[in-house]
Amino acid sequence: MSDKQMAYMCTIKELTPIENKDRIVLATFEENNWSVIVQKELHSIGQKVVYVETESILPLWPEFQFLEKRCFSAKRKGYVIKRMAMGGVDSEGIVFNLSSLPNNLWANKSDQALVDMDWTAALQIRRKEDIVPQWQPEKKGWLENKISWLMWKLFRIKQQRIGNVPSDFPSYLMKTDETQMQSIPQVFEIMKNRQVAITLKLDGQSLTFAHHKGVFTISTRNRSVYRNKIKKAISALNMKTSEKFFEKNPHLYIAAFYEIPRKLKDGLAIQGEFCGPGIQKNRLGLKHFEFYAFNLFNISKRKFYSTQKLKLFCDESNIKMVPFIEVKKFEWNSIKEIEQYAAPFTYESGLPAEGLVIRGWQEGAEWMEDPYTKMHGSLSMKIISPRYKTKFQDEDE
């Protein structure tokens, strides 16, 4: 199941008629900025419903079989909720009346209990994850295995494996996960006239490099894929060794090519987008693997450095940063206005860009501003381009 909230209780705020459509209307909600096409006869203003975001994967339950034709994915082994357009309006997500869901999930529960309920877990929702190439961990030699066995047998000492070994995502880091702007309550009132920094959202795989207490790690969105003592990592991953990792393990190639173990001080993590051949269909059109930084994280303070500090670090370290667009006042008044702003942006390949990331900006600040409700880690959010969603959502299945 997803560790991100993908479903929650909402209250219908408005039901707007759709031109030339008598049986459906466009629902909006009090708690967020999403809009969803619903059947007119089944919904009313003020009604409590369960809203499920796009990119959610619903399980193969009988209650969801009506989604078979439009949403079933054999690859994902479930029903993938997608954006759709009908009658000239866009619909993002899906809503369920409580009575259409299994009775044991909601019966005999108070209104507040239903609001507080983890609907993502209750509905066993998974999130559509990146398509990530898998590289096999390095195998130990027979002598190393024998020594490990003896250490455990004689002294009960379990040796921690190092190198390219998959393990859980480190607990001392924060996962990369920008909140969609539509999910943030009162976002336009909060952000009105604030200075914001806007960067291009790249379509790749998130990657985190960290140096913590003398150990260097590389992690994807949900897993750590490499760990080693920092001195050994510096020796193993540098410009001289980078070429041998180019095809064998692109994660290590990036770390070696940019000499990231040497450049990261203890207590720092740098996060960014890993792009190139075989990653998310390489929509950037790159001929080789690249890394574009978007976060610089202080591990002990559990805070993100400001965009200015990130840019300074990247400039000094000769590491690429995600494309910077501009600093401007937040003057939009609706999701539609921001989508219109995001729509023209493309990658150098000519394909529509995935979207934009919008972050609070304070001149000369050292840290990112603290997050508002539902934001992840800092005052930061994303908007996905409607052109991107229209062109690529079906291709990814």
C-alpha cells in the first residue's frame, strides 16, 4: 500500500452542470481543489464522499469491477485511476459514496472517525510507481560468506553488508514527494502575492545521495540500493572509476561521475531526478544518464536548504540542478490558470514537460519555509501539465 495519502473523506461543495450532458455534473470539494465528474442523481451538495486521487491503483474488489473497461491494468494488477475529459471539462480522480464501499469499512463509525480514517490503507490503494531498472546486488565470495557465518556462530556478530545491496529507505532521510497543488486546502489564499521560485519538473526517477555518520548511501524513492563507509565510497566512486559503472549500474555511475561521495559533507543529502535511457521512456531524449538536483537536506536539523543554497552548492560542486524558470509573485487564482501557465513548457526533446514545481522564495534565506497542511517537508508543491497527462497517461500502462 502507498505511504502517501491517496484517498480521503471530502465534502461536495458545488455540482456544476456540464454542457450538453444531462446525467453527469462536475463536483468540487470544500477540502481541496480537485474536480471530478460524477453522476448527477447519486450526489448532492454537502454530501460526504471518499475521494481517490489519480495515479491510485485500486484492488480487484467486486465493488470496483465497474472500472474494468476503463481502468484495468494487467501490468499493475488493479484499477488505475486516471485523468479523463468529457463534455469539455477535465476530471481528476474518482469519488465513492460510502454505501458503494464494503459495509465493514464505514458502518457504525462516527462522522469524525470517518474523516480521520486512513482510507488509503482501508481501500488497500497502491500508488503507480516509477518504472525503475533493477540491478542485481554484488555477491559475496565463498571466503567472505564463511567469515560472516563464523562471526555469527561464535560471537553472535552480524556483519552489515556493504556495496550495492538493496535495503529499506534510510529512516534519517525524507522521501522525495512533492504534493499536488490540488490537494492543498486554501492554497490560493495562503500563497497569494508570495514570492515563489519555479522550476521544471523532470520526468525521471528520484535519487538520493547521503553522507551520514561516516556512511555513504544511494537510495531510490523507496529503497536504499548502495551503502559503504565514506572513505571506501570515495575510493570506489570517482571520475576514474565512473566508466566501469556506465552499463553495469547507472546509479553508481552518477555518484562516480560527479564524485558525490567526496563532495558531500557529513550530515548532508542531495536529492534529484535521475534521467536517461530506460528511465520513464526517456522523455527528455537524453543520450546518456544524468542527474539534476532539486533538494539539499540537512540530516541532523531535518530541514531543506533554500533554493539559493541549493544552487550555490550545485555551482560549487559542478552538479546540475533542475531547470530554473523564474522567481515571481504567486498571482494565480485557480488551478486552471496555473495549468495554462504550465502547459507550454517542453523538454529539449520537444515533448511536453511533466509540469512545474513551485516553492516559497525569500531572498537570502538559508532554509526552505516550513510546510503548510499536506505539503511534504517544506513550502513546496507541484502542478502537472494537462498536456503531459493527456499525452502520456495511457502510454504508461
